[in-house]
Amino acid sequence: MIKINWKEVSKFLSGAFFVTAGASWYFSYLEIDVPVMGTTMSHQFLMIRGFIHFVLFLLTFYFGFLRKNK
């Protein structure tokens, strides 16, 4: 049986969420709509997406770097 080290998973996800939040806010600031598989994400949606990913970044950063193991 494989044991998953959730602290390391959280560290990886915190970096991924930080990058996607920054990219979403950047495209939103420039008012660029992003094409995704035959549709587009509007720059208004990207602003909301960036906020959600920033909140997820804070959560995963806490669980990956700041929280002490039991």
C-alpha cells in the first residue's frame, strides 16, 4: 500500500495555484479573453478565477508549509 505525503502534495499545489492566480489576473488586467477547447474564458471570469485560485493557494500554502505535523 502506498502512503501519500499530503504535505508535499500541498506544497506542489500551492505553487500551481499561485501561478494560475497570477496568470488569470494578468490576462484579466489586460482584458484578454483566453480560448479554451472551442470556447473562451472572458476577462471578467478570469478575475473571479484568479481570486478563487489565490484562496486555494493560501489554503494549500498553509497546509504545505506552515502547519506542523502531528
